Amino acid sequence: MKTCPYCGSNVEFNEMNNQYYCDFCCMILNPLIVKSNGERIDIRVNEAPLDVHIDKTTPELMTLSTFELLYLLKAIRKERSDMYGYMNTFYKASQQDNEEAFKEYEEQSGKDYMFFTKKAFIVENIIRTRLGYVPTRITDSYLAKYVEYIKNDKNKPMIIRTERKNKV
């Protein structure tokens, strides 16, 4: 029996548009997320290569799981910090040597710094809409604890008893 991944209700299949509909949630469901027998929605915990995700568009980033976004934000913040350091180093070097190459490197580091700052803003705002806040520091222990919360989450089927248990 196919059920809604959000409320556990039975869903109706519409053969004309190949979609499921949940009466309780009042929504059309993608067949890929429909569950069976009251199962809960899956949570993705993927530590995929980050270079691929950094260049994604905002709509593409919005499809990533919250864990993936936290992991990505940690990497973006590091890259941003590195670019800021490079920008300052090249600035100081150009002041001492007055060489054009250092100014070009400083300018490129500045552009990269702006890129990573904007990407950080995007990912932070997506996280903010999901969690209600943005973590100030994302450490390996923070991510490990987050994964632990996911593993310990309720995963029992969403079934409502309609009969009382008899006391013996």
C-alpha cells in the first residue's frame, strides 16, 4: 500500500499524470518520494566531492540535504578565508616590490573572495530557512553530532492505532 512520506496516509494514484495525491496533506507527490506502509521520508547524508557542489546554481543547491549544505558551507568558509589571506599577502607583496604580477594576483584573489562570500551567503540563507539559524562554527564534531541525530531519529512507520490495547 502506497503512503504519503509526510503524514503516512494512503495516497491515490492518478494514471493520467502519473502522480500520487495525498488528501490529508492536500498535495501532489512525486512518485520517487512515495513510501509504502507508513514509512518515513529518507534523509540523505552524503559527503560527495565538494568542488562539484560549489559551482551549482542556487536552485540546484536548494535540492541538497541540510547535512550536505552544512558540509559545503564549512568548505566554502575555508576557501573564503584562504582567498582573503592570499589577497592580503599579494597586497603586501605589491606594496614592497611594486610589481604588476602581485597586483593581478591580488585582484584575482579578491574576485575569488567575492565569489566564495556570495556562495556562503546563499548556502547560509538556505540553511537558515531550514534550521531557523546558521551555525557560527561548523566543525567535524558538529557534523558528526548532526549525523548521530539523523541516525537516532524516529524511523518507526507512521501508523495510527485504531484499537485500544487490552490491559492484562
